Amino acid sequence: MTKILVGTDTSARAERALEQAARMARAEGAELVVLYVRPSLDAREAVDAEKAPDPVTYLERIRGLHGDV
């Protein structure tokens, strides 16, 4: 295995999947590719745009945590 692709929408469930994918990538010596998937309508955005997910900040944080894979 050379690459592992994991999708995220910044939810807690996606975070758990990302953690597992990072463990697998480390164990296999594979590259981890993270794909941000934006839901078609985010309820947080409809109510308060300030509470909408910030994918850029999220992906930078992920890079800091898992930059080795």
C-alpha cells in the first residue's frame, strides 16, 4: 500500500476515521491523503456563518498532528 485516502467533513466521526487512517499509514509506510468533503448544506452555516467549519485551519492542524505520514 503506498497511499491511503481518507475523507473528512471535520466532524467527530471523520476525526476518528482520520486517526485510524494515520495509524494505518504509519504502520504500512504509506502516504496519507486527506480529502475535505463539504456537505451540500451545513446547518451551522445557515444559522450562523461564523460556526461553519473552517477547512483550511482544520487541514493545517491535521498536517501538524500527522505530518509524518
